[in-house]
Amino acid sequence: MEHHLKPLGDRVLVEPIEEQEVTSTGIVIPQTARERPAEGIVVEVGTGRTGKEGQKVPLEVKRGDRVLLNNYGGTEVSLEDRTFKVVQSDDILAVLVEPRS
């Protein structure tokens, strides 16, 4: 049976992109030891945050966006043999945009 996760409020479900970084001597540097932010693909978004006057403020990211994440934010979740991260929208640092030709 296939399960789905729907994040609540200002949370976003992201599938991390695991790119191995290898030094010139062949040593693999794990994601946790790198200085740069993690990357991932947005899988699902919540309904948005609630503004000061009770109105819903939509999130700035959408499904399919490739994003940079704060390395230390979010909660890892395993589902159907895949690993995801549930992060608050504030833990998303940027959306990676393809250059225009």
C-alpha cells in the first residue's frame, strides 16, 4: 500500500539529493561533514503559514522546486524505502533556478 505525507502549515516535504563528494585522493565526504547547504526536491507543501490577522499566507515554494536547505533543520522521515525531510519553510534558504538561454 502506498502512503502519502501531507505537511501541515508552513512545513515542506523534501527529498534530499545525495551527491557524493570525493576528494582528489578518493575519500568520500559525507553530507554531514560538508560546509555547504544540502539540496533537495520539494515533494509536497503545506497549506501555508497563518498571518497576524488569521489569513493564510501561501508558501514561496512548489512541488518540483530544487531547493537549498539548512543542514541542521528538519526531521528525517523514512517511507516506502525512501528518505525524506520535513522542514519548516524558514529552513529553505533558496530555490535553484535554471539559467535562461
